[in-house]
Amino acid sequence: MSKKQPGEYTRRSIILTAKRLFVEKGYFNTSMRDIAKEAGVSTGALYHHFKSKEEIASEIYRETVEKIKERLETALRKGKGTKEKITGIIRELLILAEEDRYTMEYALYVKHREILDVPVCSAEPMELLKKFCRKEINKGRIRDIDPELCAVCITAAPVRLMQLKWDGVIKDPLTSYAGSLGECVWRSLSP
């Protein structure tokens, strides 16, 4: 394990704090001063690491897209067939939500008009899912529907389940639902 320098810890703390504040308070309702205070750093230290709130948001955006893409790519690589890949995608999203709630909430809800006018979940990860759907539709492994609708079918159920968990409606671990949720989604998409 590599040793992180104090500056790396400070930078990481700023990013994690900003992500949480952007989710809890909203991007436009969070100031650089709020981030510094919550991260336990001086405003000067904050500006040493980031020139602006937009720069912090850009870094969080990049990290979030990469985390979600990695999870989707893992599921697609590990899955043996279409049904297993779909269930794997759902499982990976649920695992990420359990391990890092703020990343998933950031992906789903935070919009940054200065950076991108859509949430993270509508960017590269969704394109990856549409590509998968298009390929499976063309091979007759998923029924003939619009690839975007297919991608929404795969992601909407786990996203709603996450919301129910975060609202306290369900108590069990999210991953305990992955198999049955995968089965439901597969039934809606199978040819």
C-alpha cells in the first residue's frame, strides 16, 4: 500500500466533503467557505488545491463517471450470458450504492450547469449501457426495443430500490435484492 502525502489527504478530504455537501445542500447552495469549514481546512488550503467550486465539481464528476463505468464494465466482463450481465449490472450498481451512497446520489441528482447540463448517470455510463443493449438487441438476445429504453429498464429498478433504502422504507441490504430484481428486468427484456 502506498503512503499518501498530507496534501493528497487534504485534497481527498475536500473532494469527499464537497460531494456530500453538493448532494445534501445542492451545488448552488454550497460555497467554497462551506466546503473548507466542513473539510476542516482553511480557505487558503482549499484554494491551494482547487481554484474554484467548478474545478472541485469537475473532479467529482470525473471520478463518479469512472467509478460507475468501472462497475458496469466489470459486470459486462464477468457475465456469461445476457441475463447474467443484466443481473451483474444491477448488482454492481447496488454494491456501489451500499459502499458509497454519495457517489450514487451525486450521479443521480446533482446537476452542474457550468460543467454539464445533465446528471452523471446520463453521460458515459448510459452510453455504455446503450451500446450493450444495441449489441444484444441486434443479436436477438434482447427483444427489439429502443436501446435507450433498454438501458433505462436496466437502471431504473435499482435506482428506485436505492431511493427506498435511503428513505428507510426497506431495511435489508440492497444486494439481497439483486437476483430477484435481475430476474424481473430480464423478463421485461428477454426476446
